[in-house]
Amino acid sequence: MPECLFCKIAAGSLAAEVVWADKQLVAFLDARPVFKGHTLLVPREHVATLPDLPAALREPFLAAGQRLATAMVDGLGSQGSFMAVNNVVSQSVPHLHLHVVPRTRGDGLRGFFWPRTKYVDDAERAEYADRLRATLATAGP
């Protein structure tokens, strides 16, 4: 998609600090990092959300994510990483991207970026689990 910011970066027509790339995927530094080294992994092909990711890209996408998580520790000296994918809601660019953020104990990031909630009781928790199990039982691979 010619108007997509991440498609432009993947095609090389928009400058970005690329840290890794292959024929299918590109990883580059986030322009507004949570912490220095915050990297985004995107498919070169325009894919809007994770559910849209073609089966042939699932393994390479996850493998590249693992590689980036390791690089956060080995290359930046972080103690670990935070990894996240937004689908539609909070997705600032409508192109699938995996955030890989270096983390160190005491870095100031508290939990997740969104507020937490609680189930009313065990019955409500079970109801949500049942609904997900029923959906997953009828869904494809």
C-alpha cells in the first residue's frame, strides 16, 4: 500500500534506522521509543493485523521476534524485553508491527500500558474462559 508508512519503510522509500531485514521482514528503531533500542518488526508485505498474517509468515515473524528479543540482551545489555502487538485498537500505523522493547529491572515501566481489571468472581472468569474455549474449538489452526 503506497500510502502506508511502514510499507514505505519496508520498501526503502522512507528513511528509518533498520537494524535487521530479510526478503520478508524488516526491523527498525521506533521513532518514539519507550526506551532506547525499542524496535518494530514488520512484514514487507502489507498486513494490517496479526489475524491477517499469512500462514507462511507466522514462523519467520516469530523467529525474527525471538532474534530481536535476544539482541536486546546480548546487544544492549538489557535484562529482558517487553513484546507487544496491537490489533486495530492502539495501532498507530495500520500495518502489523511487533514492538520489542528492552527492559531492565527498575527501568520505571510499570506493568502494562493499560489499566488492569478484575473478574467479579470465579463464575465470571469461567464464563470468559468457556466463551474463548468454544470459539477456539471451532476455529481453524
